Amino acid sequence: MPSRRELANAIRALSMDAIQKAKSGHPGAPMGMADIAEVLWNDFLQHNPANPNWPNRDRFVLSNGHGSMLLYSLLHLSGYDLPISEIKNFRQLHARTPGHPEYGYAPGVETTTGPLGQGIANAVGMAIAERTLAGQFNRPGHTIIDHHTYVFLGDGCMMEGISHEACSLAGTLQLGKLIALYDDNGISIDGEVEGWFTDNTPMRFRSYGWHVLENVDGHDAEAVRKAIAEAQTVTDRPSLICCKTIIGWGSPNKQGKEVCHGSPLGDAEIALTRETIGWPHPAFEVPAEIYAGWDAKAKGGKREKEWNERFAAYRSAYPELAAELSRRLNGALPADWPQKAAAFIEGINAKAEKVATRKASQICLNGFGPLLPELIGGSADLAGSNLTLWSGCKGIQEEAGGNYVYYGVREFGMAAIANGIALHGGFIPYTATFLIFSEYARNALRMAALMRQQSIYVFTHDSIGLGEDGPTHQPIEQAATLRLIPNMSVWRPCDGLETAVAWKVALERKTGPTSLLLSRQNLPHQPRNAEQIANIARGGYTLLDCGCAKPDAILIATGSEVELAVAAARELTEKGKKIRVVSMPSTDLFDRQDEGYRQSVLPDSVQARVVVEAGVTGGWHRYAGCKGKVVGLDRFGESAPAEELFKYFGFTAENVVKTVEEIL
């Protein structure tokens, strides 16, 4: 049987060889953390390489994702469907082994990491999901959801502000099944971190309420084993294991130095490293006995089989709960969802309320929430303004099986944690803050879109309409920049009905995140016929028409500005003009419609077009065309009551009429 060190050296060899072949990559972290990884994966990690989606597997997150060859080596060696050809293809086009771990490429990669600090935040979300799902479904004598979340992280993750946000909340929530292993090697890209990172990290985490083990020798397998075993016994706090390591361990001339952080070792140094660590095998060659020492398929299959037997007993005792858990883990909506969702939307239309769309969103949560127990919400300390609490909300801080997270003022952490909840499975997370503070969460939003995760963002106070808080809080460019994120679906509804449709579409969208941009101020209900209601889900539709195939002009608007467009159209109609009003709550959905439909709404034959939105004009000119105009706002706002601001900045029916007349 190979020694632990020999097993760990397989990681080192594969990592340095793959990085050298690719002529780029980060060998330092895989070589430095190989001993820690060997202990965790061979002695503790509950997983089944033959079924990477086993629901009760432990989750493993490599937060310091630049060390991706560590993860790829582990997956390959332990028996996942990641052959040596993919290790050789590291960092090449269409490889399953991209430069940073990417969710959906290689089996066993639980999340996309690389933007430092987000992996630990994702792990916090996974731990929240595990505990909450267990609280909702486990029953006495039937522990079905019961697994750990392990995360590796380095100095860079520790420096990033998001790690403070997420780890602070994790301590408050007492996430006892979250275990983080810190690669404390004292080196980052610029060299020894003592020049810019002198935090007392153990003290910091203790202040968060974590269980901390200090000065664990990361190259002593027994010390690492004892530390992880101790961490598992602490169930009322997350654990941080601070592992002292040497970056690039085994490289005689480069270990312990920043030079091995982000560059290949070089052929000569690799040859010396092979001699130093006692690895005489050629590049990419792993002896059969080493593979046998790593192979986790038999052990993983046995664990899953035992779990399946427990689940069968659970199904016998609690058939309805078992069926519901299976549905949620499979990501399916309830069988009666289409009928009940449609009935709710019909009721919203019949009610025809004048309501702020943030309030309409809360009404939707009260309507859809009872239908979807998988909803888990939260707000960045703005629940009373975002209106994300609904009648069935129960805080997970007070109740293990709750469905609401009080995130505190942690926008970035909140969004990244929600990504982890979505990745875990069993939930549809929604989070909330003011639209302006989407900027704080931006990279986590991008990661949700990149990973194609269903996360719903409630962004309220969507324009200068929030009023007196002034330009620091008034979003100007945020709607436009959210629309620029690939695979981010963005809705800016004009009334309660469009808000309800937006929520329904977001809840049904399984291929990416959705942003709902909602007003603070009340907006009137717009009357529609059945065809118009159906067309809301197409992203853009004719709301008010002139009864002819070719209008004199088309007004296009979103959100609170639809009301202005309708008022302007009526005034222009009284002047003898033929005007069409198009409501376009979701440009990305409209753009995905077939050309015939898009032409029926915005025919090329009508060049006189005016777009109205209280935000930057960039992005709207493709709808206005060369001869059209955009009534927008390409400067920051002012502090004043909303009605004064709209008038001051030209968001009035009078100004829209004037703009149309200028181009006719």
C-alpha cells in the first residue's frame, strides 16, 4: 500500500506536469496543499465518484480556485469521469479542465471559483442549505440530509472583503457542519504577505464565533487528520483549521517563494522536484498501486447504497415528504404550479390595483410562497423597504427549517451565499437590496449568470423615483449594466400585473438568474386584453395601439415611465397622431423572440420612435433607431421629492410629446 506522502505526491506530479504542458497555471497551491487534500479526501470526504450528484455527498469547495490542478488531480485520481487526457488538456479550448474550476465542466466541481473569497461564501450557502433542508425534512429516526461542507482557502480569500461578510454570518448562524482549511503559507503574487496582511486570523475567526485550530502542520498527515476529526465533533460552530504550509512544497529551488505561485516550474526544476520527492515516473504516469490507493468508487458506492436504504425506509414512513424532497432535489416545480400560478395572475389583473411594484412583489411572494416551499429569501438589512418578508416567512436563525435569512448589510456576501444555496439544490433563493447596491454584489451576480444558477434578485428603489435620499442612492446606470451581463434576465415591470408575470417567469427559469427592478412609488394598473397579458412573458408587447398597421410613432417604455408614455400617447392622439405604446419590461426576453413577433411590435417601417426610461440612454438606441430619440438620464440625480425630480429631469408627458413632435 502506498504511503500517504506517495499518494499526495501524485497530486504534485500531475499538477506540475499539466501546468508545464499548458505553459501556464498555478503550481504553488496544489503542491503546498497536497498533503491536506490527501487526508481530507481519503479519510473524511463522503462522496461517490460514480454519482457526482448523490444528494447527501459532502460538498468540497476550492475557494482558492487558481489552484485548480489540485481539484482536477483529486477528481481524476479518486475515480471521477475525468480521464488523464483531460489532465493533459489543462487550460486548452473546450477542455473539461479550464484554468479555474468551472461548474458544469468536470464532474465533482461543485462551484466555479477563482474570484477570491467567493468560494468560501458559496460554501456558507451550501452549509445553510444543508442545515435548512435537514430541518425541513429529517424526522426522528430518519436522518436523510446529513453532510459536511469543506472548503480550502488561501491568503487571498482571507484578504477579500467578501470573506469577512460571509464568515461573520456563518459564525452567527452557528453552521457546525462547515469546515474551512486555511492554506497559511504567507505568500501571494507580490511576495511575502507580511508587508500587507498582518491580521491575526485565528483571533478574527474566534470573534466571529468560529471554532479555530491554530498552527496545524499542513505537511503532517496525522496532525491534519486529528484537526479535521476534532472539527467534526464541534457541531455548534463552524471550524477553521489554520494549516501552516510551504507553497510549492517539493520544489528545491522555488518552494516557499512567490515565483511558484502563478508560473510553471520549468522542465529543469520539475526534474529536480521529481528527485526531491522521490517520484521517478514519467510525466502524466501514475502507477497502478497509486490509483488503487486513491480509488474512492467502492467506498463511495457503499456509502450511497447505505443512504439509499435509509431513504427507502424514510419513503415508507413518510411517503409525502420523500416525494416532496425528491421533487425539490430534482429542481421540478409542483405538478399543480401552472394552474395555480395562472389563477393568481388572473386575480392580480382583476384587482387592478395602483401599487408600487416593490409592494406588488410582496403580494406575489404571498401568492407564490405557499405554492413553493423551496423558496428561501433574504434581504441585506432592508426587508422593510424591499418588502421581501411574506406571511409564511420563518427566519432560519430561529428555526432550523425556516425559509428566510437575515443577511445584514452584506450585499456581496449575500449574493454569493445565495449562489451556494442554489448550487446545493433543494431551494430557489431570492435576495434583496436597493438597485444602487447591486454594485456591491456585482461579481456574485455575474457568477450566478456564468454558472447558470437560478437566483432571483429583488432590486427595489429602481430610479430617481426614490427621491430625497439623493444621487448616492438613485440608480442611473445600474439597469443598463445589469442588462449587459450575459445570461442575466432583467425585468423592470410597470405595474402589479407585469410584476406577477416577472416573478412567474423567474421562478420557472432554471438556466440562470433574474433581476427584478422595482419601484418605490405607486404605479397605476394598465388595462390589457388576454393576448396582451400572454405577451408580457415575451418581454415586450404592444400595450396601447392606434388601430392601424403603421403608426406615426412608437413610444417604448419600462417601469414607472410606461405611465408617462401612455399619457403622452393619448395627448398626441388628441392632436391627430397615430401612436403605439410598447411596454418592454425585459429586453433580453424580447430579443429572444422570433423576428416575426418582434416586427409585429416594432416594425422596421416605423422609424419615428422614442424610448423613455429614467436611466442612462446607452443601450436603448438600438430600439430607437437612427431617427429615434431616447428620453433618459445621462447624469447623476439630485436630492428632492420624486415628483419634483421627474419634472426637473424631463420625465413628463409634456416632454415626451415634445420629443415625439420633434422627430415627426
